[in-house]
Amino acid sequence: MTVTLDVNAPVAESSTRRALADISLSVAKCKKIVVVTGAGISCSCGIPDFRSSDGLYALVKEQYPDVVMKGRDLFDASLFRDQTSTSVFYSFISQLKRSIDSASPAPTHEFIKRLDNRHKLLRSYTQNIDGLEEKAGLICSSTQGTDLNIKGKSKLWADEVRNIQLHGDIRRVRCTFCSVDLPCTEEHIRMFEKGVPPDCPECTSRSEARIARSARALKVGSLRPAIVLYDEAHPMGDDIGKIQSQDIARKPDLLIVMGTSLKVHGLKKLVKEFAKAVHATAPSPTGSPKRAKRWQGKVVFVNKTPPGSEWSDVIDYHIMGEIDQWIEKVTEDWRRIRPSDWEIQQTLDDDGNFKIAKNKGKSKQKPPGAENASPSGGIPFPSIIIKPGLSAPSSPSKRRQSISHYCDLDSSPRKRRDVAKTYDKASKCLLFVDATNSIPQMEDGFATDPFGSPFKHPGRRPRTRTMSTEMDIKRPRANSTTLRKKRVEIAVKS
Ligand SMILES: [Zn+2]
């Protein structure tokens, strides 16, 4: 039975708030999340959806009142049988492509990317053709360079592609004859605007090469948008099926379906299969409640309109309201439940190195750079990541970027605590330096970081470095004393 939750529920509605908090906990805890999305997630980017009153179908009718055509017919494979409908289709696609080009990813796209950054995303499947997932940083099934058809590479492809575009990508074109797949350029768009499809460059060059050697010319195909229309097979359908089977076998623990009316047959099937696999991971009602991972095994549907009755045994929660609003709430809860994930995020975004950050979180070591925390100002001194055995950030710009992570003290309670703990150590380090007054290069505020770059540094440095410097400095002192003694002895002798 589907439970409906209003994302705008008043605070007094404690049961709804509790259920929403439980779903946030699932997002924070689950590790193999499958996300399925539709046009609803891109609405806030200014891209119209298909079925609503101001959606694409309604827009088509408004723009082409003389053409007797239902909106849906414009996205049906049969449109290519008629020249007028083909021209209207090309012209309309060119307009849609232009509005997509100027759109930026919504918070929902960023959220999916964040799940992937944390290695929590098993896979994202989308009906959308706008490619905004790629703009958000996810490798998509249509991304340049991914190729399903290379033998023996399918495993690599499956691992790397994070977002499967079930209905293709409007930012690409495909030849109707040789099926070559190319990026959709401005030149193509100008041709589509006129309702004329461009010739395929691959077919053209093959044919011209034959003509040059006096052979018969070959047929030249035309380019069409690389999107999948109704009643049309996906050119990568078999491979997508294999990937879906692999994902089901990996036992996904949470399914989030967002911004789709769940009307398309293929998508219905996909969602039901994933839901079955996800429910199989739910804690057993007869098992020990202590061991039960109560956050596992949920199917969550986020959409303005409710799902039909056929979904009552499939969908556990229908979250009613704006998707971006729910994303904001989940993100806020997730930050609170697992602040360490957000430290990882910051480091990952800045350095692009997930492993370093993750190991630190798990081993509960001091945060990198904590040795350099300011004892007085309350804000730690900017530092590069310093940890024996780890490689140095490769460029000055990366070192500079890592500063922001530790300056952001308000971002998590744990971070504030960790930094506070290190103040004492930093103070001791500073005292030690002042008392011995034995590190001349620190007096002018410069020190050399362990990776050899000169770095503005008001008298503090990592402890290990301080100790080794102390030895370096003491040795010449001892030597000079010995030398002085020797000189005195010589003088006495003489
Ligand atoms: Zn071709």
C-alpha cells in the first residue's frame, strides 16, 4: 500500500515528518541506490515536459495549428512516413534543442551526481533526452567515447556509464542509413530549423571515394536527432537490457523514481523489476529487530501527481510536491545524519580524489591540515593536505582549492569538534617553536611544506616536520660548540 507524504506537511504532522525523515535516513545509509527519472526533474530548468497543459504536446498544437497532428504523433516513429510531419518534427526539435542548450542542471541532477560521488548510486535511468545529467558531471550512455559495440568492452562500459538515457539524447544525431552517431552541431540545427535533414558525412565520404575510383555511387543517408520515438526500438536496447539485469543482480537497496507519470510501457516494466529487487533487500519481519537495516528496501516515488492504483504494491511512498524541494530537504537531513559524507564531498570536488578523503573518515584520524589550525583566530590556517604516505596534490591550484574545505567550519559539527581538538596540539607546536627559537626560516613567516613548495606560514608547521627540523638545527649548534671548544683547547695549548 502506497503511503502519500506531503513534502510541505506542517511541523505538527509528526507522523509525516517522521516518515520523511526515515526516507532521508535511507538516502544517507543505502549504498546501492537506483534512480529513475522523467521530464519532471527538468521542469525547473525551463524545459517543458510532455504531457502537462503547458507541456510539449500542447506547445506543438499551439505552434502548428494548421497541421492536423496530435502532440503525441509528433514523437511517434510513424511521423517519418509523411513529409509534412517530418518537417514539423525537425523544426520543433531544433527549437527544443536550443532551449536545452541554454539550460543548466537542476538540484535533482546535482543530487544524482552527489550520490555517485559517494559511491551510493548503482545507476541512474532517465527518460529525458536533454543530457543535463552529463552537464552535472555524470557519464551518460550517449557520452562521446562510450561505445557499446566494441567487443569485450561491455563490462567496462557498464561500470563507467552512470546514467542510462532510455530515450536517447537530443544533443546527438544518427544516420538513418549507416547508423553513425555524431554530436548535433549548430549547422545541423540550422538545417533542422528549415525542416530539412542534413546528409550523413560518413555515407557521403564513402560514396565520394567510390566515385573517385569510378565505382558506383552509394546511397547517402540523412541525419536525424538521436532520440527514441514511440514504437521505435532503442539502438542500444540489448545492451541496456544487459546492464539492467546486472544492476538487478547487484541487489539495489533503494529505488527513487522522480518526475515521471509512469505511463510508458518500457519504463513501467523497468520500475517494477527494480522495485522487486529492492523489496527483496528489506528487513525480514521475522528477523531480529536489532540487526534489521530498517532503511533498506524502500521504493520512493516523488511526483506532483499520485501514481495509479496498479502501483499500490510497488511504490511504498509517494512524496507529493516539488521535486527540488524534496531534494533540498533530503540533502539537509543527509548532511545532519552523516556529516562525514559532506567532508568527503568537499574534498572530492576540490581534489578529485575520493580514496584519500574516505580513508581519513573511516580511520578517525585528524583532518588533514589540522596541525596548522590557528590557535587564536578560530579559523584554521590554510594548508595543503599533509599525511605521510599519501601523494601530494599535483598542482598549486589544487593546493589552493583544498583550503576552502577547512575554512568552512560551520558546515558540520564533527568538523568543528575535530578542528577544536587540534588547537591544543597546534598551540604546543607553536610554543615549542617559540621557546627554542631554533627555526630561523619560520621567523619571517615562510616555511617549506613537505612537498617542497614555498608557502606563507606564520610560524606553524606539521609536527613531524617540526621535529625533523629541530634535529637539523641542533646538529650545527652542537658542531659549532665543539669547534669553539676545540679552538679554545688549541689556544690554551699554543
Ligand atoms: Zn550514414
